[in-house]
Amino acid sequence: MRFTRAAVVATAAALTLGLTACGGDKTESGGTGTAKSFAAGSTMEKLNKAQAIKVGTKFDQPGFGLKGLSGKPEGFDVEVAKIIVKELGIPTDKIEFVETTSKIREDAIVNNNVDFIVATYTINDKRKERIAFAGPYYEAGQNILVKADDATITGPDAFKAGDKKVCSVTGSTPAENIKTYVKDVATQLVLFDTYDKCISALDGGQVNAVTTDNVILLGYVAKNEGKYKLAGDNFTKEPYGIGVKIDDKDFRSFINDTLEKAYKDGSWKKAWDDTAGKFGAELGSAPAVNRY
Amino acid sequence: MSVWVDKFDVFAGGFWLTLQICVLAAIGALVLGAVVAVLRISPVPPLRALGTAYVTIFRNMPLTVVMFFSAFALPALGSNADFLRIPGLELVFTRLGTDLPYFRFALIALTLYTAAFVCEALRAGINAVSPGQAEAARSLGLTFTQNLRYVVLPQSWKASIVPLGSVIIAMIKNSALIGFFGVVGDLSQSADQLTSAEGYAFIPVAIGISIGYLIMTVPLGALLDRIERRQAVAAR
């Protein structure tokens, strides 16, 4: 037994050393924490005192939240989150990013796994039953990706005849939207868990089009020059909001104030230009925040 | 829990589609598995090698990978699995005949994968028949086919039926993967749709689809228990 205990101590020591080594090579510092004064008992005060925050975002969405080789998620959503966290007086390197896929976003907020979520999160009424949204901070829209030489599909109405097949991602809002345009879901709609599989089905000819938010499709158009194109204009409006707890009105107004400030001082536009803007997507004018 | 009432049609539709693919894949796997089992015990070495190779490949490969090959390699080879558009059958199992091939791809993958396990369950049953039976049949002048048909298989069936049932139950649960390979509207994919697109809480939805799977698997398990009890009596 004594030997075992020694082994445990040695392992613990090795782990501590390893952790120290990992922590040592920090290059980017997000500024220092500042004690700001917020209303007593508010979420902002609590977070500022703790000097730590958990933010939910996507890890697989190019341009918005993509965790690459750097090990940190990068994208527009991440930059927006940083703007808010800075305003809370917390250095951005204190943010712990948590992956919140579409499926678990509401549950992550309700169960206190994260403090807020910025994850291409479309504001809708069904979701508002369980959580609340600040923002919107961006307005995307659904569009259709087709092969560059395809002239038969010019908009969602092309699916009404029943002979064109379309692919989207399972459980996404665009997948639900397109259901209202197709004649028969069983024969026309394919859903995969990632967009890459949809693109491969498009290449293989199993489907004629891929549909989702324009910014995501533009990423594929940009990556494969001349191979694909967007068919027509956006046919829905997808306002992206920031998810917070349903009863935390103060925190929501604080985020809304921060967004409005970021619209004015240009940090919102800069965040876009550094990330999703590189795909050639239009930022448009700043969407008015909705204080409901 | 209101999701069970509000979205009953989604659950029911998912149940129906999962049931369809399970019935078809079970039939396919039982037939193919029997053929492979015969290959594996055949007296001709090349056929035996073929059977063994089949089982080695499909029993040792993850089902997800088989699904990948089926859904993405078949199209690359220029096949949309149109041979499965069997006239008559597609009237009952409507998804078989659609222009979208993913139901057929998923069916192929489930069948190929499960057949390897069916083969082994059957072979275990055959091995349980005492060798004296087959030797006696051979000494009476029965051919290999007659030997199997009249002496070995009728006896082995009794020993195989329970493991076969477990294989089919496993297959029903494995069918939850098809929703990730382009099949829209089966039980597990419906859960995905309800939770992420429509924002229902995850746990009630998960309980709902679990009930769907249980409706298929529990009666099957009960049936197997009954058969097992009857066999125990017969064996005495």
C-alpha cells in the first residue's frame, strides 16, 4: 500500500508540473480585470467579482465559432462574446468556452452550464419559452446552394413541383423552413449531421441543392471557386441572438446596451471583418436590438 | 411532458419508419446470414473461406463505418441501390421506391452488418447438434444439402433461436444510426428534430423515443423467453 500511495503522489506531482508547463506559455493576455460597479445582486456583479465566465458557442461553424488547431474557438460569435465579457470587466483570457451544439443550447442555459450563449442562435418564439434572447447582433437569411451550371433552381419554390431534392442539417431551423416548400418530405428532403455530407451528396447527384443560412453556404462557395453558386436571394430572416436565462432581465439589457455601444464604436464591424466577413458575406447595417 | 401529446404524430411516424427498416433488414439479414452460415460449414474450402472472410469483415467493422461506405461509397461507384426497388414491396414500404436512395443505403448497411451476427448465431446452433447426428445421416447416404435440410438445421434451430433474437434486438437498436446517414423521420432523427429545431427539452423527447424502441424490443424479448421455456421443457 505504501508503494501505491507513493505512486499516487508522484503522479499528482507530475500532473501539477504538466499543468504548470501548459499554463506557462500564454502569449495573449486579454487585459487586466477591473472591478466595475454593477447593481448589487445582479449577474454582472456576480461575474465581475468571480472574474470567470463560461460562454457557450459552436466549435464547428466556420466564420462564427470554429475550434481549429490553435485550440481556441475563433469566429464572429467568439468576438461578440469577447466584446460583452470585456464590458463586464473580465479579461478575455478568463473566458471558458463551452461547446454548445444546436441540440443542447437551451438545456445548457437552463441547467447553468454556461452564463450566456453566442452560437448562431436564431431567435424564435419556441425557444423564448425556455430562455431569453438579447440582440439580435446579426441577421442571416436562408439561401440555397446549387452547382454553378444549374439554372433550374432559382429559389425555394423550385421544390414545390416535387422532383428536386434538397439537403440540410438535421435539427436545424433551415431544415424546418424548407419543409414548408417541398411537396413531399419523404422523397425530397435529406438530412445529415454535417454540411460536408450534404455537399458530398450534391457532388454525387443524390440531391440537387443544399439549403441553410447564407453565411454558411458562402463559406462553401468561397472554398470551391466556380463550383457552386447561391440560387437567388435569401428567403427567410434569421436574427442571431444571445441566449441568457429567461428571468435575467438585467443581464439581458446589459448585453443589449453593450451591443449598441459596439455598433457605434466600430468594434462590432471589426469583429465581422476579421472573421465571417472574409467569406464575402455582407454585414449589412446593424440590426436594432429587441428589448422585449 | 406535453411534447408527447403535441407531437404524437412525429413519434408515431418515427416509430413506423423505424419498424419498416427493421422488418426489412431483419428479413434480409436472416436470409443472407443463413447463406453465409451454409458457406462457412460447406465442405468446399473456397466457399468456406468466402464465408469466413465475410464474417471477419462485417463483424469486426463498426456499423457507422459500414453505413459510411454504403451511403457515400455506393454513390461514388455510380449506384443508387435501385435493385431494391422491388415492385409490390415498395407499395407497403414506400421509402424503398423513392428517388432518394438513403433509405435503401441504410437498409443495405444494416443487413450486411447484422447478417454476420446472424451467421454466427446459426453456426453456434449447428455446432450444438451432436456430430453423431450428421455422421449418422452421412452414413445413411444423405447428401450435404439433405443432411442440413432434414437432420442438422431442424435441430440447430432450437439452439439458435434465442441468440438470433438477441441479434435482431441489437439490430433494432442499431437502426438508431440511420438518421445520421440521410434517412429523414425515423425515431432517433425525429428526436433530433424535436430537440434542436423545435426547442423541446431533451429528456421528455428521449423518454418518448425510448418508449418507441421498447415497444419493438420488449415483445420480441418476451417471445424469446417463452420459446426458451418451451425448449427447456422439450429438452427434458
